[in-house]
Amino acid sequence: MGSKLNFRFFEQLRKDKFTGDTGWLILSQFILIGSGLLVNLIIGYWYGAEQLGVFNQILGFYLILTTFFSLGINNSIIQKISTQSSKKHPEIFKSNFFITTVSTILFTGAVLLITWISPAIFSSNELAKGLFIAALSFPFFNWNKNFMAYCTGTRNQKLFANSRSLRWLVILAYILIMSLLRYPSELLYFAFLLAEISLMFFFAFKFHFLFKSALDQFQVKKNLDFGLKSFVGEIFSILNDKMDLVILGYLLSKTEIGIYSFLIFFAKSLYVFPGILQQNINPLIGKHWIDKTLDSLQNHLVKLRKINFVAVLCQAVVVLVFYKILTNNFQQEFQHTTKYLIVAIIGTFIYSLIAWGGSILVMTEKLRQNIFRTVYILIFSVISTITLSAFFHIWGAVFAVLANAVFSFWLLNGFVKRETGIRLV
């Protein structure tokens, strides 16, 4: 009897779309983590901590700027596509794609001009040169972001997951080849352009039907309005995630920023599983909110919270053990840095318990409240990072991670519960 029940349970899991989509997203995240780890190890080994710090700073700028240039259009695509009939999908997508094209080309031109004419405003010349090369891929990245948002809105998480995996596998392969051939470090940043062009060709072939409808000016205005409202929250969210690397580039030595960027990769890996859950549950939250079936959603979230807690706890233990073993057998400058990781990972563990709910305010159209939340977090993060790092250097940087995570936990939980009634803990 027990074996039959177990068989039925696993058979139900196999057939359940949410479980299946989560499985694909988990596989993709394993590939992303593995690729990110190998990229850090390859650059750290062949080019040293200083160049690793520059690379991760450029990656931080890359994600901040592309998010800024997107104007929140990816959120508009997810929300509109997930709540509208498939007949309206081409009209919705084309209007959003048009907005992305105009904004990203204009802003990319500005970045290329600034990095070329005024490199002194950046923390190093290496950063300015690398960012100039990386910026060439900005338009392709945001176009691909539109396509991936369409995948999320239509709940095609398998394609979304495979697309992200392809991006990072191309980046990893390129960086490995460049490192083995001992090419200059600035050539590493062409990896972004190669990856995004490859992905763009695939999406253009796959979703060519989305461009057959006429451009609707009313739809453009409507989607831009929604995008800008959600965009403010999104830009502050990515600033909260990556601004530390930008700030610390002016406060720490090149070696210290390299060490920090290396260990923070491991600490923030605890956000991976909650991120998978968030990616998968966002369309469901939007649908339950529109249908006014929050009781059904709450029952689903009880199971989700338990699964998330077990997953991030196990991951935290594994990450600490793995990091200790790795750094003991890696470059000397990375040894004896586990103590910094312990402080940072306490913070990321606390926030990871509810990080899966980071987009709930957007999906329930509480855009103004989400803006306030992210602005408060950003202000606190900038002040704590600058203050603690200026006085205590790398120790201050990791304690700022802990402080920011605790504050973010308190604020997200409070806002979501007050504005939507959804319980995160």
C-alpha cells in the first residue's frame, strides 16, 4: 500500500507543470552556478585577484546599466502576457520590443561615449576599457531579455532555463579559451557580445511570429507606463544587489575587491534556489491576484516556504565546506578568507528565507509600495557599505552584507504582509 502511495506521489510530481518547470530552472541554475564558479576560478588563477575584481566590477556595471536601459519592459511583458489571451501576445510583445530598441540604443551610445572620453570617472582605467567592450552587447542583452520575459509570461520555463544556460556556457567557453591562449584580460569582455548575439539569433528564429502584428501606439504608451512604474523598483533592486562592487572599487585595494567579489559569489549563491521559486511563481501570483483566489495561493506557499528553508540551509553548509577546501588549495591571496564568508553568508541565509517573494509587490501591481521598499533598502545599503568599509575595509564590507540582508528581510516581509496579506514567514 505504501509503495503504491509513493508511486502515485512521484507520478503526480512528474506530471505537475510547476514541479517540472522548477526542475528545469534548478538544472539551469546548476549550470549558471557552475559556469560562474569556473569563470571566477579561471580568471583568479590565470589573471590574479586584481583582474578578477575588475571583471566582477564590470559585471556589476553590466547588470545595473542593462536593467536601467530596459525601463522595466520585461516586467510589463510578463504581467501582460500572463494575463492576456494569446491572440494579443504579438501586439503586446512588439510594442515592448520597440520601446526596448529605442531606449537601449540611445543609452548604450551614451555609455560608449563616456567610457571613451572620460575614463577617469571610473575606479580604474582597466574598468573603463573593459566596460566599453562589454557595452557593445547591451542592445542584444535587452532584446534577449524581452524574449526571456515572454517565455516566463507564457510559463515556458524550460526554454527560459535553456536560454540562460546557453548564455553562460558560451561565456565560460570563450573565457577558458582566451585564458589558455594567454590573451590580454580586456579581450575577456567580448564574451558577453558573443553570447548575446548567439542567443539573439536563436530567439529571432524561434519567435519570428511575434513581429507580424502592426505597432500599436496606444499599446506602446500603456506598456511603457507600466514598465516605468515597475522599472524604478527593479533598478533599485539591482542596485541593492550590485552597487557594493561599484562602491568598494573606490574604497578597497584591487586585491581586496578581488577577494570580496570572489567570496560574495559564494555567499549570494544562497539566493539561487529562492530565485528559481520566484521565477516560477511570479505568473501564478499575478493570476491568483487577478482572480482573487489568494486563499488557494496561501496554501501553495506553505509548502514552498518549507522546501525553501531546507534547500538554503543545506546549501549554506555545503558552500562553507566547499569554500574552505577550495581556498586551501587555491592561490595564496584567497587563503584564510573563510572567516569573511561566514559573516556574509549569515546575512544571505537570513534574507534567502523570503527572497522568493521579492517580486510579489510588482505582480500584485503594488508598484508604488515596491519603489518605496527598494529605495529604503538602497539608501541603507549605500550608507552601511560606505561607512563600514571606509573604517574597517574588507571586514566592514562583509558586515555591511549582513546588516543589509537583515534590513531587507524586515522590510520585504513587512511590506508584502501589509499591502497584499500574503505571508512570507
